[in-house]
Amino acid sequence: MYEISDALYLRIAEHLSDAIGRKDFFSGSVPLVDGNVECRLCCTLVVSRSRVCVDEYPRITRLTPVWWELKTTIEGEVIDNDFSFGTMLTYFY
């Protein structure tokens, strides 16, 4: 079982935020590498925003997952992981 570190949760949240950008709906994937482990968050999300603008567009206040999966692989072999979407959200907001 591959354990997701606090640092990796933060990186996933940052990459997801960049991928979402100004969208109110997101369906796609966010790839990153953690040492020799390839990670890919695949998800479909409804994005809720506040009326307060940050960096010229409304701040994200909530992500509602329709579906998500974090895939982790080493040298092409799939490895189970302990990723929690709820935990990742604590690094997102």
C-alpha cells in the first residue's frame, strides 16, 4: 500500500486547482510524479465558488466529487494507495 504524504496531498491539491482554473465543472486528470511513483488523479467535479474574487475570478468554496480515483504506478505496475479525497480537500481550501 502506497501511503500518500502530506506533501503529496498538497501537490495534488495545487495541481488540481491549476487544472480547474475558472471552470465550474471539471472532468479530467491531474498527473504528477512522487519519486519513482507515477500518480494520476482522475475525477469529475462540480465546482462551487464564492462571490469574492481572488486572482481576478471567484474563489473556490467547494468541490463536489461525482467520481474520482487516484492511480499510483511504479514501473507500470498498479499499486494500491490510501488516498482520501476528503483529506485532499483540507489542503485545497
